[in-house]
Amino acid sequence: MSIRKKLIAGNWKMNKTSADAVALVQEIVAEAGKQNDVDIVVAPPFTSLESVGKALEGSVIKLSAQNVHPEPSGAYTGEISVGMLRSLFANYVIVGHSERRIYFSETDAFINQKVLASLKGQLKPILCIGETLAEREGNQTLKVVQTQLEAGLDGVSKDLATSVVIAYEPVWAIGTGKVATTEQAQEVHAFIRSLLVKLFGEAVAQKVRILYGGSMKPSNAPELLAQKDIDGGLIGGASLESRSFVELIKAAAAAK
């Protein structure tokens, strides 16, 4: 049995008004808000963080933001700081998502600043790493993953490393319906674990959770979650509907 508790995190991306978000999270709380087998995280848009946070009160489900700026305050129009997120009782934040890297040209160095700022402010970063289709077809997968992981974790102490969640997201499998085979996913997760061993030692590496973030849904979740180094999922589309999200939570509970 793994020493790592499974984690299912829902990334809602740019979806749901505040009212819609509360309605969704109320359904999730009703179905899974009291269970203790799986850690559950929801990441609504910034506009819904406060209302969703209130709707989560009394449940075991934790609140995440989808992004953060590394500076504590200042002239950064449109940005949100770690302190602002903590004031809303957010516990997690997604950093380095492929959409941020691609559409907003975020670099490994900038993402690393977010990781360090989040940890300093007691916010747990979900660090996303993964290759594009061109990189996979060019046999660059492990090189890309290693570069992004090592750069993203630069300066993270061994003591704080277990507060970081890694999410492996093959970019070519996000929202495309394509999914890495179970063997492909486990191979990369095992490689990430081996890199964590080199960075932080065996004991710490065995405590860090590595999520799969490439179109996980109820039909493929049991097989993926049964793998030795897959500790849960960073869920996109399937997190926008309570039934499918709860099914993923149940799949994770069954895979302990």
C-alpha cells in the first residue's frame, strides 16, 4: 500500500460564473465532502474563490487557485498575490500549467519564482510539467520533463519539497481526447520519482505526490490510478460536472 494518499484536483479553467461554481461545489460536497480516503481539491476561477471557499466550509475539500504572481504586492495590473489567496483560505495553487506556458509565455524561471513564493506563503504549489506532441514525437519527453522539473524546483528545500505536488500533463493529451497509455504515463511518473530521489533523497521522494493530468476520466481512471507512481489526477473537463468528478474520487479511493 502506498504511503501517499491519492489526490484528485479539479482545474475548472475559465469556466463557471460564481453562482454556477457554488452550485457545482455543493453537489461535490454532498457526494464526497465527508470521505477521508482521498484528498480532494477544486480550483475555480479567481472570481469564484471566495464564494466556493465558503461553500466548502465544514467539508474535507480544499480550495486551490489556478495561478498566482510571485510578488507580494505592487503595480501588477490583473495579478493576484499569495497573500490574497491565503486570505481566502486557499490551500493550493496551480503553477506552470501548459496553457500558461503556451499562451502567456511563462518561463521555467518565472514558474520557479511562483513555486518559491507559494511555499514561503504556506500555499502548496501544484507544479505542472509535460511535453508537447512535437517533443514526444522527437523523443524529447524525458529531457523536457527533467528540465521543467529541475528548474521549477530550483531552490526548494528538502523540508518543503513534500508540500509540492507534481502534475505530469502530456500537453498533447489535454482536451484532445488522446490519453497516454497506462505504460507511457507510468514510465514518465517513475522517471519523475527518480529525479526527485536525486534532488531530495529517497525518503522525501516517496512522499511527494505525482498526479496525471492528461484527459483522465472515469473510463480510464482505474487503470491509471492503479500504477505505482500515479498518485491521483489533475482533472480538466471531467471536473466541470459533479457526477464524473465524484466517479474519479471513487476510483481513487478504490485504488488505494
